[in-house]
Amino acid sequence: MKKIICILLSMLVLGSASFAQNKDAKKPAKKEAKPVKTETPVQQPTPSTAPPPKVGKGKTKKDGTPDMRLKENKEAAKPTAGPLKKDGTPDMRYKANKEAAKKK
């Protein structure tokens, strides 16, 4: 009985020691050096001025893309190439869907 208790006690001590925190976690974070200003200004990328193509005739959002909350925009965005699977993706077993994928 004493052997079993000693074994369980040693397993408990060794098990709790394995869950100790790393020494790196206790150290405070080092302060990063501030970036040095350069004389040449960095150019910011400019957004594209051309609006994206419209899918439907319905209302659009501020950025020019169709508002997909409206029924008329949802219907205009549906693919018309060929048969679809249950989840709505094109069934690639059919020739019409394969040709539509090659055109893109």
C-alpha cells in the first residue's frame, strides 16, 4: 500500500512540475525602438477610380457593387451555364459548365 501511495504522490509532483510556466513568460516585454523618419516620403497606394462592373439593374452600395440584400440583384448574379448541384455550385460533369469555367 505504501508503494502505491509513493508512486501516486511522485506522479502528482512530476505532473504538476510539467505544467510550470516558461521563464520567457515572466520577463517583461522589451520596448521597441521608435522608427527613424526618412527624408523621402512614402507614397500611399491610390484606390482605383474605375467602379467595379454592375451585376444587376438594382440599387448599388456606395462603392458601386450591387446590394445583394435585394432580390433583383441576387437573381441577376445567378449563373446560367448549366445544371447545379444541391449546394448551388455548378456540376462539372456537364459540358456546359466545363466550357463556362474555361471562359473565366
